[in-house]
Amino acid sequence: GIKRDRLPWMGDLLVALLANAYSFADRDVIAWTLTALGRAGIATEHVNGFLDYTLLWIISQDLYQLYFDDRPFLRREWPRIKAVVGTLIDRSCDDTGFLLIDKERDRIFLDWIDDTIERYTAVQIMWWRALGSSAAIASRIDDADAKEAWASHQGRVHGSLGSQCQDDTSDGLWLEAPRCSGRHSRHAIILAAVWNLNDPLTPRDSAVVADRLLGTDLAPVGTPYLKIFECLALANLGRSEEALERIHAYWGGMLDQNATAFWESFDHGNSDAYSMYGRRWAKSLCHAWASGPLFFLPQVKLGITPVKDGWTEWAFNPSIQTNTIEQTVPTPNGLIDVMVNSETFRVTIPAGTVMHHGGKRYEGPQNVEGKLFTSRMAEISDSFRGWTYYPAHVIASSP
């Protein structure tokens, strides 16, 4: 859609890449934008001028391969990717692995939030995730040395995050920065939950983290870009219904104000819905970073996610529905068609792909139908099968 500045931005691309994968599967527009944003490297300036957008550029290179499996593109862009990661490694601390942030060079966007909110931990979590993406990319390109070095660096950052930036009361709560005792970062908490930094969290820790995200004591996110990842974090923490309620309130709120496409920003309390930057009509009303529900709904409600690059293997783990839901996902090998209701499901598996469901593998092409409750129970009970009953180990009803 038409944007105010007519420029490609990395935050928009990250969300658009995922939304595109579940709707149009137009890989060319993703490849062109990744190329344009990364063409100059980061020797003199970060992607879009922001450190976090450089990190998201690396992460998006990994996601692009997962969803679209474009190896010719990867081989062409590999020298640039390797150079960017190498530059960031050179700008990191040998001891902690953290990026050394130069305030003149390393501007940080993160989100439209107050400048008094410290972004340090959130950016280091992004760095941890970018290093994991870098190692995955190196593996695809068969660069064993780079893979080993970057995975090792990622492990060092992970340890430093846990020792310096994590709250002592819960594994899922993150401080704004080291030594910021009691000052938790909503954005760091969101990113850690979305990327499973502390996987698995205990049920208690998951509940504590979700309650903080659902509460109002932490500074709220400022854009649809971060709002969709907050919803995804809640889903990962076991609070899918609350996440869906937030989507209905936020994106539904735009529809209630007669939106025909999703906006650059939204505030329920703003009576002048189209103004921005002090200008009456400055807001973009068709904005890529607001397209998050396109990937959130099939991922969370239907559990449709790629397991291997290009959807050659993919998972189908639906939640129980109260209404009938149908979804078509375009893949490089054809269409995945899914129908799920309160009792049954039906899936069309395209040729050249394998579906993982209920602990089983289903090779395409074929149609699979089943009882939703039965398949979910089989999956849940799988780890308990094979147990042996020992009567002497059971307490009698009347001892």
C-alpha cells in the first residue's frame, strides 16, 4: 500500500514477510526489499539507520529461507550477510558477547515509546536471536566455521543475559538494562517469549509473565508492529484467548473507525484518527507492519508452521475451535487447505511436503481427516504410554 515516505523499512518487512507467507507467497517482493535494505552494508550506517533494524535484517534472512527456500538468493547475498555479522561481532564485548552500543553510531528504534525507557536488554535479546539466525544461515550455506563461531557467541550472549538482565524472581521477566532493579521491560519480555529465550518456562513463570503483559504497569507498546508480537508472546505463554481478545480490540477498533486497510498506528482514545507528527493527514492508512493477524491466526489458532525450509515439512497442531475455520496456505509445492471445527479436521497435503500431526508423519499428496479431540489426546498422552502397572506401588483405597 501507499506509505507516507515511500521508503522500504525493516520493521515493515519483518511483519510483511510473515503475512505474505500465509497469504500471497510472493517471494520476489521480499527478496527485492531485503536486497535494497542490505545493499550498502553497515560499515558507515545501519539498515534504515537503526541498530535493531540491522539485527532484524539478519533474522529476516533466516525467516525468508524458512518460508520460501530461495537458495540462489542466499548464495548471492551470503557475502553481505557474513560481512554484516562479522562487523557486529567486531563491535561486541569479548567477555559478555553483548553488543557495545555507541550512542552516536547505534541509534535504536525498537518501537514508538518514551525515550526514557531503556532499550538495552531488548536489543541484546535481538542480538541473541540474530546470532542464532546467522548460525542457521551459515549451516544452509555449508560454512561450518562461521556456524560454530556464531553459535558459540550466541551461547555466550545467552549466559550473559541470564546473569545480568534477568529478574531474580522469575525466569521470564527481564530488566530494562543491567542494574535496573525492578524496572522491567515490556519489549524485552515480549521478544524473549516470542523467541523462546527461556524455553521451557515453568507454568508459574509463564503465568507471572503473561499477567505482567496483560497488566498496565509496564509502558505499553506503541505500534501494530510490536502489538502483534505481544499477542504472539501471550499465545506462547498459554494465553491464546487473551491474545485474540487484544487482536479483536486493537485491529477491530480500526475497523470500527471505518478502516478498509490496517493503519500505521492506532489509539482507541484518539478522536483525530488520521493525524500524526502534528500533521492532520500524515498517518499511513495501509501499512505493512499492521498486517500481523494474517500470520498470527493460522499460526496460533490452527498451529500451521513450517518445520523445514520451503514448507517441505510442516506442523499442524490446531486448538479446539468453537466455530468452523478454513485456511489456505500457499507453499512452493502447492496449497495447504485446512478445515477445523469443534470436533473434526480436514487437511489437504500438497505433493512434496510432509505434515507432522499428533506425533505422526503424513506424506503428500493426500487428504487427511480426523477427530480433533482424539488426535489431541493422542498427542498429549504420548509421553505416558508404555508405563508398567505395579500393584504394590499403588496405595490401597482402604489401607
